[in-house]
Amino acid sequence: MAGGKIGFEYTGIGALLRSGRLTVPPNQRSYAWEEDHVTDLFTDLSGAIKDGDTDYFLGTVVLTGEGVPDVSDGQQRLATTSILLAMIRDYFQKEGKPKKARQIDQDYLRTIDLKTDETKPRLGLNADDQQFFINNVLLDAEERTDVAPHENLRESNHRILRAAQLAQLHIEKIVAPYNSKDAEEILVRWVTFLDENAKVVVVRVTDSALTYRMFETLNDRGLRASQADLLKNYFFSKTTKIEEANARWSSIAGAVESVGSDDLLVTYIRHFWITQHGPTKERELADSIRKKISGDQKTRDFLRQLDEAAPDYVALFNPGHIKWNKYKSVVRTYVQNIDQDLKVEQIRPLLFAVARKFSPEEAVKALKMLVSWSVRFLISGGRGGVLDRNYSLRAHEIGIGKITKAKQLLAAMKDLIPNDATFEEDFKKARVSQAFLARYYLRTLDRKMRGEDEPEYIANPESDVINLEHVMPKTPSQAWKVDPEVAAACERRIGNMVLLQATKNVAAGNSSFSDKRKTYQQSNFLVTKEVANSSAWSLEQINARQSKLAKIAVKTWPIG
């Protein structure tokens, strides 16, 4: 397997534990399975054994490196299986079957290092869990130490302890209907099933960067989270200041994961990297980092920079973040528009660079433009990879100080942004399938129609307060006298949508237009009230209204 090759095998999870030592890297994630995960595994195994299944697929285990390989993915299944086998061993020991207990211990739980005569766990967990796992699971009942007071245990330690308790209860449930001899045979059957029939696909990879790229290609949520662990392990392997690195990483992960999942941590690192080094796709990130960060000082500097920048990134998800205190209040609105109202992710590297590097005065101008550009691209289309690349290029130029002002950013992006004529024409024909976008568009247009200085400000966009109403329903009643195909085609047109308070929306429902007009006349929204000025409602009125809204949209979301 030299040269970064990948090898595959299909084997029992018990056989994998028996084949040699495995280790979860010291700084890998801790034991994470909650009670439901553990119970589901035990229940599924019971069903498979009861049904006589010859193969029961547990999933994938990814091992990185040679000798004693690192478990890059699958540690939760391996750890829980080890816990179950340890509790079966304890049962045999308690029932006076020391040979069987010892065999399970030697085959699946602990082994002797021939060089040192030390007893080593066949599965080693991370630094937070390793000693607790040994003392309270792997050691047999007679060797086991008392559990530390609960207030001194980490959350992952609690989860290990609970998994062991659940395993004990499950074993008691398994053997309850049987006499001692039959119970022994049943549990031997369980051990054999775990060894031979509870299958995993083992992926063996010699190079951690190759493992990272494989995870990115698989694009599986359960695997993807391990990408952050692989990056962390690489950083830790390049520095001698492990405690410092661990403190930095914990601070970074704690900040970023407070507003998102493990996935967001990888995204944050990539977005930060873009601001320093330019466009970088996720599958390129590990290789790019390995090429540029290879020594102790560079690693420590990079982790320090990541740590210092994390609050700026987190602020992009929180309009109320303390970072925005030194900015004009309208900046909080722009942050809300992009993250919560429009839910735009593509622009985030550029938004991040602006938040980090622009002065508060320039940031106000730039963020207002970014809101407008986001709307224009949502309506007119963003040309996929071209837009990604240009956002990343501008983020990099801001990151290295080449662009420091909003007008420079506008000059660099102007040719890419839909111009007024294009935006107006596209808005005339626009169909919006996502209700949250339609609500934002209409509320902002309504404020513009009222002459508001900052029409982007949305006081309360929640759907339980303000509903989106389709004037011509998708399935109109006979009173509408409209072809069903025409009605279906008009459903998503912006010109066919209005805003109503939730209670009034319920009242309007599928009513005739003459009845709906009465409701619209009472609305406080100009964008709704104006529809009541029409005596009829058909495709002609929808086109006319949408054309009028398109002209207002150009002024509402200007390029610069």
C-alpha cells in the first residue's frame, strides 16, 4: 500500500478488532453516541441474530496509516462493539466461566505488547476518553476502579458509562429466558456473530491527505465531519506545542460549532484559507495546506490566526453579535438579510473578508452592495463556478490588502453583476419557489414603495406572523373561471403574490378575487393594497404588476 494507495476488505467488526491494534488519534473527536444510537445498534443486532442473517452490514471503517493505524471514521461503532464484548466478558466472569471471559478479553479487548510486556487496548480512544475507557470498560470487573464523581467526568465519559450500562441491561434481557447453559450458548452465538457476520467495509489508506480527499468525494455527512479531524491531526503532527495547539483548536471549534455543525468548521477553514491564498475548492484544501504549512512555527501561526479570526466568521451568522457594536446599526440588518432572509452561502468568503478587513465605514457600503448583488444573482442567475471563483478572488484581494474600499470592490465585480436592464427584465419574468425569498422581496419592495431610506430592514419576516398569499390560487374555484394550466403557471410568479397577516391569509384562502379584494383593501402593506385597485385578476394583471415591481426592484437593490 505504499505510495498513498487505498485498500478494501469486507470483514466482521469483531474480526477487525481481533486482527490487531487500532487507535483513535489522541486529538480525534470523543465518544459521541447517545443512548438512542447505542440502543438502536443492540436492537438491530438482536433482530439480525434472531432472523439468522448471514451478513449484517454495519457501515464503513476508515483506517489511515500503517503499523497501528488511526481510525479516521467508524470509531463510534468500534467503541460500542468493544463495550458490548466487554460486558459479555464480564457476564462470563461473573457466571464462573473464566476461560470464555479470558478468551474474549484476549481476542477483542486487550493484547500483550511482546516488546514491553505491557497490556495494550486493541482499540485505543482519544486523549479525553482513553484512560476512562480502560479503567471502566476494558479492565475486567475485579480490576476495575471506581468511577470518578460525576461532576469530574467529561460528557463523553458519561456516554461511555451509559453505553456500558445499556450493554449490561441488553445482555440481561438476552439471557433472561434461558437456563445457565443455554444462556452461555446464546452469548457465544453473539460473539461469533460479531466476529463473522456483523460486517464492515474496511478502507485502508496510507496517506491522511488522500483520506481527506476520499471523504470529500464520498460527500457523506457522517464521513464529512471527519475531515476536520484529519486537518486537526495534521496540524498537531507539525507542532511540538501540543497543549497550545489543542487550546487553539478547542477555541476555534467551540466558536464555529456554536453556530453550525462539524461541517461548518471545515468550511470556515476553507473560507479563511481563501482570504489568504485565493480560490480553493474543498477537495483541494488538504493538499494546499500541506504544501504551505509544513513546520512548527507556521502551524502555530496559522492556528493563532484561525483562532483570532473565528469571532469575525461567527458574527456573519448573528446580527446581534458584539462585533457589530462599532458599526452603524444598519449593518446588523445587512447581516440578517444575507444569512437569514436570503440564506445565501455562496457569498460568504467575500462577506468574511469584508468583515475582517474593511473599516466600519467601508463595511457599511460594501455590505449594502452585497445584499443587492445577492438578490440580483438570485433573480438573474449566478453562473455557478464563475461566481464562486470571482467571490473568492475578491475575498483574497481584500485579505491581502489589495482592495480596501467598497468602490474598489464594485469596480472589480461590476462586469459580473446583472446590470439594471438585465435585472429588470429578469424580474419581470421571475418565478420564486421558496416562500422565504418571496416574503423578503415583497416586504422590501413594500418599504421602498413607502419611501423608506433603508428598505432592506425587515422588522419581522416570520411566516407565522406574515404569510405569503397567492392571489390566483394554484387550484382556483369555479368562481375564477381560469384555465387550470394558466393558474398553475402563475402560482410562483412574484406578480401573483401578496403579503397578509396570518389570520387574514386563512380568511382569503381559495376565495374569489372579488372577495379577496375586500381583504386586500384592509391590508397595511402597500404592495398588497394596490392589488385591490384591479377589478379583475388574470395573467394580464399579473404581468402588468410584475413589470411595475421590476422597476421598483432596480431602485431597491442597486448595484452600488
